[in-house]
Amino acid sequence: MLLFKIFFPTLLLVIGILLCLVRKPLSLLISLIMLSIISSCTILVLMDVQFFSITFILIYIGAIMMLFLFIVMMFNLKSE
């Protein structure tokens, strides 16, 4: 259990640094959803606050990330 409590925050820091280096906006959003939000929810589950973890997933992935994805697709941003 202690290994998970060390692994996921470290993974979250590494993901945050790597997200700053991504050039494609669509890849950035998908990796933000899949990696950082899921690892944040895993940290919340390890802290025994499952309600906040589910709420985090529903609100951020269901609403805010889909809004970001819609904006990126609407602006039709091309990668360089």
C-alpha cells in the first residue's frame, strides 16, 4: 500500500512535466484525461475518499474535458 502511495504522486509529477512538452493539442487533452486525472483519482481512492474520486471523474472527464475537446476541434488546430 505504501508503494502505491509513493508511486502515483510521483507518476503525477512526471506526467505534469511531460504534458508541458507535448506539441499536439489533441494528444495533450487525451493524455491529460487518461493519465493525470486517472492517477489523481487513484490517489483519492487510496486515501479512502471514493465519493470524491467518482465526482472528480464525472465532473472533469464528463464535462470540462469534453468542453476542451470541443473547443480544440472547433478551432481546428493543426500540429506543426
